[in-house]
Amino acid sequence: MKPLLTLIMITAAVVVTADNTITTLSTKTQAVLGTGYATDRQSFGAVACVTGTPVFAGASEASLNFDQSMSETQLADSLGVSAGGKFRYGVAEVSASAKFFNESQSTAYSTSAIYNATYKFKSEILSEPKLSTRGLELDTNYERWAQTCGNEYIYQRDLGAKIFFSIRVDFASQYDKSLFETHFSLTAPMVSVGADFQKISSRLSKRTSVTVRALQIGGKVEKLSTIFPSTEAADKNARLLFVQCASGEYKNCFSVLESALAYATDTKEGFPSQISPELGTSEVGGPAILSYQTVPYTAAGIYPKNYPHLKEAVEIDRAYIADRFEENFKRRVQLNYLLRGKAMRVSHHQRSALRETEVLVDNNIRKILEASKACYETPEDCPPAKRRLVTEGTALRTVDDKVFIIKPESFSQYCDLAQGAVPKPSLKFIVGKVIEEARKADIEAFTVGGHTTDACLVAEDVVSRMDRLDLSNATLTELDAIAAFTHLRYLNLSQNRIQASHLAALKGFYQLVELGLSCNAIATVAPLSELAALTHLDLSDNDIQDTDPLSKLVAIERLDLRNNEATIKCPFPEERRCLIGNYKTSNAFIPLRYSALDRIQHQATLLPSGEILLSGGDFTNPMVEVYHPKYGFNSISLRMNEPRVGHRATLLSDGRVLLTGGWGSDTAEVFDPKTRAFRPTNGHLGSKRAFHTSTLLKDGRVLITGGWTSRHQFFTGVDPSGSGEIYDPKTDRFAFAASALSSPRAEHTATLLANGSVLLAGGLTTAGGLFTAEIYIPESNQFIETGRMEAGRGAHTATLVNSGDVLIVGGWNSEMKGISTAEVYSTKQRTFRKTAGFLETGRAHHAAALLGNGKVLITGGFTEFVVPNASGACKSCLRTAEIFDPIAGIFTRISQHMSWTRGYHTATILENGFVFQYGGLGTGAANSADLFEFQP
């Protein structure tokens, strides 16, 4: 077996260095001592023109170059593909050495290190040289001599073996490469590279890969496979082995590096142990011919007749051809890397451009190789061959190097960057949100056969099949990652941090029908003026002053411009297409001083004097307080007859206040503002009640319905009441209604309608929120069913608006999470219908107050169920507030937040139209109050 000959298959034969050393490369380069060599063609002759006695001289040598990485030029020289020489062109061919050289080079997206070990035996030298029989025959024929014997001959062959190791790190981007090189260098000794690299591997992108390669020339090359954990992907026949490690599998590469060092230095089992000097170069385990050394025939006293030396013009043309090859070869290496996509994937558009460039570069290399063949095999044909490379029609094509600059175009490419070592937080946010939405749409696509798939590519595919994408409330500040999703028809980008400059990413979204951009930081709308298909555009809660660019959007049906600058105007003649209202600067929540007692699940009752009676909210303290709009909080000397929590307080027609029930209580008492005293009623409630309703009827009586009948259950009660009863102030007693409720219910609402009847809606039972509603008819003292709500809900609010209809907002759903929908009960049709708009946030146990302009203020509440606690801490409590417009049917967020987070609080309209909010659960809320100063 000929180790070297079967390993290297490169077109040309040898490389001549400055000291006339010729490195062997292929089956065409094998030659014995005395073989002729032509320097102009850089090729061996067919026979040995000189003969003599072979002798061995010098000493065996070993060189271990593991203390520093080789340069690519050194590697090329050592492999016999020196830059600028004929055999440099061989890297364009398929061979183990060429592949090793190609794959070991650094690119814009990779960095590499190469280490080697060389074992050299005594050199074989031709002594006492003289013309051979064949040489004597050719000596008299110039043409035959020049073709067969050249102008020099081989006088020495260097025997030995070589082994090479390369470590290449491929990155997802140039940014990742720069970050890596800032903290780490692959030029360090090989013994430390593995350990150092392992320290920083956790900081690398998931798309970073490491490849360790090995190439052996000479010796028992099959033993090279022992250093690799698996050789399934190795080219054993070519003696070129490799292992590739992705994120989380770097330990395989570190193990190979350790084994490589041992293999290269182990004199018993490793590389040094394989070489048998006594074997010939064609025998298994024998040495390879590492290089030849040539001398002119004149050194042996042989003077060929009239041999023409290479002309200067040919040398210049060869240099030009070599330079063009270097340029195109480097581009070919870069193309191979990019098209493989092992680190930085390319989009379809980019791949097409790279493929076109690949064809162009390959054609250039083909032309260069044809010219180089002429220049070296028939030097006299070199000048015209070179001219063909620059002549129009056959000239080399110019390559646009911009194609190698891979800027992200597709979502999956941005996704790769987001998984880098130190990704931009803004990019990470949007990529994470897109993947989250894609998982919601098709979770099964992210697992195949129980294995996790490429989340970036799968998310891109899933979203490409969706027509709507919700990226709201994700703190987004850039949109480039979704720029390719131009097929979308519905896109929600509300509640982020998007500025006008980020909207350029939406160019090309010509199919968008609805676009949500509320609650961002947009100052100009010019980038949106080309989205001609838009019918609904939400730009509320931004900083927009000029809307003129939007006048181009002729298909717009609704343009939401609420909560922008005060001077904003509708860009359309039909102003009904626009929603304009401002709650940013003319309204504010003003904190008030603290009260004396913490109150949760209390009651606030506006007295005829303009004061507010604050009662209950503490299981152990029956103290009440009065808030005066001018003088603040004042305790009064008397207390309730018992502590009450979850009770109800109702202002009677004569100005007194009826307090009923509470957790575990069936008692009631009356507060008289004139005497500042509480007294028990003559009779008790028909059952214990908490979170029931208490409604003043037009005839002065009070309707009491439902509620929890257990004690201290805190909304986990299992016993909602199905009864209703009437309190008569004249008799000071309670009596059950003539009929029971259609459904037991607690935490429902009761609203006195214009005709004197009472609407009971929703509520909670053990099965969750109720869809049902019923009407109490005072004349018959009975309950009758009415329309069914659109959503089952409890702990919601019900507000009688100026039209006489009832607005139902929020509440708990069956999973005890806040509902973001609202609906209106039509008193004429006795049916419920959904409102056009939704709450910004789902909420329950919030407060609602009818403002002087007919709109409804919604404040605080909970997004998820929470049990009251001593500290008042509440992660799901809200500080936000919204205003509902009954005419437009939509909610508008108030830009300013409440002074504290609140739930179970009260909101009371004062005589001046301001809203007094007090108590509730939330850090600092229980004994605090704030005032909503409302300016219509």
C-alpha cells in the first residue's frame, strides 16, 4: 500500500521552495532518485536521466508543533499546496489534503487553529551521479531532453510521516465571532485550548459548532480512528477523520483533543510507534515521501544543450493567474461555509444569490485551472491563456462581495441571533414572543417522535400559516424579526415600547386589515401611510400630533386616536371613522392622607351631608370612620354593634344607612347620621349572608338577595343563597320574597332599573360564574328569568348608564381569572350584547363609577384570585384604570395609574363629580385613599 499516493489526489505534481525542496502531492509526483524535473512546467520527467548509488545520510528528526497554532500559509506549505505555486490550484480538486485545508480555513463566520507533528527519517541521497543510459540517449536531442529530463534532477528524497489536527469554531454571526475572539484565542498551545474553550462554552450561541479534524500522511493511518468516539462520518479511506460538536455536546470535542495529544506522542501505541524505517514507501506502515530536493544538472557536471529558460513574461502571467486563483478560492471556501448553513442559516433569497455566485466562482476557477495548465505544461501558451482571462467574452466574471454579507432576512435567522452568546434584549423579546404564539397555535409541530425540533424554523413555518399574530404586552422595541411575515392580515403590537423608527419593518405588510399599536411611544405615523388595506388601526395612547399621512388609508373604518396629543384631529372628512378622546393630561389620581384603620371588603356610603361613611372591613374592630371632602378622615364615637366584613350598606330614603350581614352574620343595624348612632334592627335576616346585594327600591323598601351563607370562607364558599328578602323601614323587619331566585348566587350584581324593577346578573356558585340573569318585580314580589349573558361571571360590576341600559364589566371566569370582556343589558329588548371594545386587562373585584359625562370609570381589581392576607401583598392586584364610552362601546386606558394597587376597594362619586377611592387589598391600599380628579 502506498500511504501518500492513495491519500493525495491533486492535479499538479510538486512545489519548489526557495531551497529547491519539492513537496510531493499525487500519483503523478512519484519519482526515483535521478528523475528529471522541469522548473518551468514544475513537473517530473518520465524517466531517471541520472543514475548513481543511493545512500542514507543525516539523522532522524521529530517535530511537535503543538505549542502554537500554524498559520494557513504554513499549513499550505506543509500539505504541498503553497500559495502562488502550481499545486496551490490542487485545493480546487477533491482529495483528503485539499479537503482538510479547505475545512480548516477561517472565514468571516469561523475561526480555526491547526497543529501538527512530523517524523523525518534519514534522507536518501544519490551519490556519484552520472547520466543514465536513457539520459545518454536523450542528451543529443534538445526537444526530447527538455520534455523528459527538464533542467534539474532529484538528488535527495526525504522520508517520514506527518499528522495534522485542526480545531474550527463556526459561529452564527460575525458578532458572535468577535465576542468569542475578545475573550479567547485559538493560537494558544493545543494542550490548553480544550480546557480554556470548555470554560467559555456555556456563553456560546446554541448555533455555535466546533469541529475537530485529523489528517495523517504515512504510517498505519487506520489507527487514527482510535482517537475519535465514533467514526461513522469519517472518510477512513482518505485517512481524514473528524468529529463535530454542537451546543451541549462540546465534551466530545474536548475528549478528542486529549486523545489527539496522547496519540501524537505515545511511542508505544500512538503515531510514533507506527513508522518502520525498514519498510518501503509503498508498504503498509512505511514512511511517506515528504519531499524531494533537486539540483541543476550542472552540479553533476552535466551540461544539457541549449535548454531555454522561462521567460520573464511567463512568470508575470503565472503570478497574475495565481492571484486570481487566490481571490476566487477564498470566495469558494466562504461559499461552501455559508451554503452548508451549519452556523448561520441563510434565507431562500440569500441562498439563491449564493448559488448564483457559486456558479460564477466555479466558472472562474475552471477558467483559471485551464490557464494554469497551459502556463505550466506548455509555457509558450501561457501569455495567450492569460489574455483569455481578461478578454471580453472569455474574461473572469466580477464577483459582488456584498453577497457574502449575510444580514438577517427571515425570522429563523433573527431567531439564531437571539440565541447568541449575548443577544440584544429587544431581539430576544420579540423572538420569544413569536415562538410563544406559534406554540399556542400548533404545539405538536414543536415535537416530532418525542424529540424537540428546531424551534426557530418551526415557529417560522407555523406563523407563515397563520393570518393573525398577537405580540401585545411584550416590551418590544424593534420589529425587524417579523419583517418577513408580510402575509399577516391581523397584527397586534399594542402595549409595547415601539417608536416610529421601528415601524419601517412593517413596510410590505400590504395585506394587513387590522393593526394594533396602542400604548406605545409613536410620534409620527408616516411609515403606516402605505398600508392601504387597513380597515382598523388602533393608535391610542401614543404621542401623535399630526395624522395627515393617514388620510391615504381610504379603507379605514375605525381609526382609534384616543390618548394622544391634545391637538390631534381626524384625518378623514367623516369624523365618525375616528375615535378621539384624551385622558392623559386632564385627569389624575391624587393620593390622600391615611385613615386610622385597615379596611378590606368594607362599604362606603355617600351621606346627604356630602360625607362618606366607611364601615366594616375588619373582623375584630367594629369602628367606623367618616371622610369629609374638606376635612379628611374623622373617627366617630360610636361603633357598629358588631364587626362586619363582606356586608352591604344601603342609603335609605330618609338619609339613614342600613347595614346587613357580613361573613357569618344574619344581623342588621341602622346608622342615623343625625344622632351619629347605630342601633340593631328589630328583626334578623332570614339567613346569614356575605357578598349579597342590597338595593333600595323606589317605594323605600330594600331588596336583599343571595350571598354566601357560610362563615369566613373568603370566596371559597360552597353555599350561595337562593333566597331574596325585603327590608321594610316602617316595620324595621325582614320578610322573604314570594319566590326564590332562579339560581343560587353570590358576588352577583343588582341594579335598580328605571321602571322600578331590579336586574340580578351573574354571580358565583360551586360550578363557577353564572350566565343567568333575572328580574325582581316589586309589584308581585317575585323573580323572573331574563336574557342570558354572553359570559359566565361573578365579582363583576354593573352600572346603570344614562341610556337606561346596564353595563356589565369583568369578573371571575370558571378558572377564577379576570375577564376582559364587557356586555350591555338592554332594558327594552331584555337581552345582553357584547361591547365593541375589550378591557385592557381582565379584572375582577374592581370598582365602577358613572361619571358626570355619562362615561364609566373602571379601576383596580385582580387579574387572578387571591386570598386576603395580613401584609396586604397582592401580585395580581392592579393599579390601572379605564374609561368606558357607552356610545362608542369601547374602553380607553387612563395613562396615569392609581396611587396604589387595589382590589375589594370602593369608588364613590362626590358632589363635585370627583371619585373617592378607598381601602382594599394591595400593598399600602387598606388604609389609603386617592381622588380621581375628573375633567370631562
